[in-house]
Amino acid sequence: MDSETLIEETRNGLVENVHQGLISGVNDQLQSLYQVGNEEQYVYFRSAAKPIQALPIFLSDVISKYDITDEEAALFTASQRGEKYHIAALESLLKKLPVQEEDLFCAAAYPLNAEPKEEMIGNHGAKRKLYHNCAGKHLGFMALCIDKGYPIQGYWEKDHPLQQQIISILSVLSEVPALKIKVGIDGCGVPVFAIPLKNMAITYLKLACPDLIEDKDIRQAVITMTKVMNAQPNIVASEHFICSVLLRDENIVAKGGAQGVYCFGLKNERKAFALKVLSGSEDVWPNIVASTLEQINYKNKHTITSLRELRPSVVKNDAGLIVGEIKEMFIL
């Protein structure tokens, strides 16, 4: 990949880690405003695709039919991390929907966050499919299949009508023809999509600026879904995670994915960004996004401050002593 250095981590002045990567930023004319590395590089969305994968649910009557709350609906877009409020919402959603936990295709898991995982193991709790960080998405998939009369069996297959609908929606949002969208298999077992990084930014531009979407049904579904995400930021991730920090800012639509992929759109500025950290690190996301917002003179300084607090530009040892620096090296 044609990339550039995004972040350098030093210890006592010596470079210890280097994070290469790609960034693409676009405006509402779908033009490239900012480019670091090759923005035409195909990149897998990973979980940054979850808002797109959730749109068929928001296009249906599933939410109203089963009296699903905003907290529960946010799970359809979430990479939930197993906090008590996540599990309570998942349990509530499971009771409302006409689906069975054993039919979820994702694997049984413990919560992702350390504290609830350790508490569960300490209490001799068992892994459950419901605790998988993609469980909300899978519950939504199954509920939609029932609502549409699709078979639940094989909902994770590329050729299943649900997955074909998702590819069609992604094509509309990304401006990439469906036949040019590359498809792999994600960690949870469902299809995962790769498109050029610039088109990932365009996708999030349309999530932030739904007036750019010609299809009125998709436009309204995006408006409804992004309001839910902004209203329930901790459900989408959890406290002290970048997605929740950004979504607390009602001007931002954001979601990250595994292996260093991050996307966000700015509603008022009518700009959007997609980035890929080639090391796969998620730790440096706050530094990169904070620097990006600073470089474009983003007005909400509280959001930037919150990102800086999430990941200060210093390296500390186990005793809390500052032993190095985290330096942003890129210029948009």
C-alpha cells in the first residue's frame, strides 16, 4: 500500500513504534479535499460497516412492530463491549424479537471490556452468543429476515437476500458499483465489504449529510439511524472509547472497525474522513482523529479535548511516569 507515517511513538527520544496509514477526506461535492497515502486503495470496512448493515432494519417496520427503544435499536449499529447496560439492552431486545439466541451465527463469547469479563469469569459465568460484540447486528439480521419472509438459515451468506440488500445500499451510499465491491468474511461470520478508502469517506459523508442521498427511503432511514446513534453513544461502544466520545457530539457520525479502520462524517462542515492504520492499531485512533479535527480547525474544541484526554500524547510506564511521546506526523 502507498502509505505515509501517521504516528510515531518514542521512548526517551528513540522511535519505538511507527504507524503507517492512509487518510481520505471528502467534501459534499464528493471531491477529495485531503489525502494521505493512496485513497484509491481498497480497504475492508470491518465494523465500520455496521451502520450500513443496520439500514435494512431502519428501512423496515421491525423497530415499531416490536416496540424497540432507541437504546435497543442502537445495538443494531454497535460493537457493544459487554457492560451491564449493554447486556440489559441485549436481554431486553432478545425478549422482544421472535428469535432464538442459539440461531445467532456469531460465536459464544465473553464481554470485550476487561471489568465485565473478569466479573463474569469470577462468577463462573459461561460464554454466550448474546455477549459477542456483534450480537446486536445479528439479532437485527434475524428479525429482519422474519419480517421480510427471508430464511433465517444462511443469513450470513453473501448470496442471501439480506446481504444482497446491504450490498445494494452500500453501492448507493459509496458510489461504487455493486460488482466492484469486494466481499470477504468478517470475524463474526457475515460478509465484510472492501471499497476504495475515498468511497468509504463518501459513504460517511452521506450518513452525515443525508440530503445527498437520492433514494428518499434510504435518506429517511439514515436520518432515523444516526439520531439513534447520537442519542445512545455508549451503546454503540462504551465509555472511554472513541466512538462514544465522537457520537456525543451531535455534529458527528462515526464508527470504527477492526484492524485500524475508522470513519467519521461532520454534518455542519459537510465533510467526511476515512482512515486505515496499517499496523491494525486502534490505540492511535484518538490521536489521528484529534489531529485531523485540529488541522481543519473544527469548531467544537470540547470534542478535540475529549479525544486528547482519551489518549494523551505521552507514553507512560506502569508507575504512571512519562517515558515517551506519541507524535502525529501527517499533514492533511
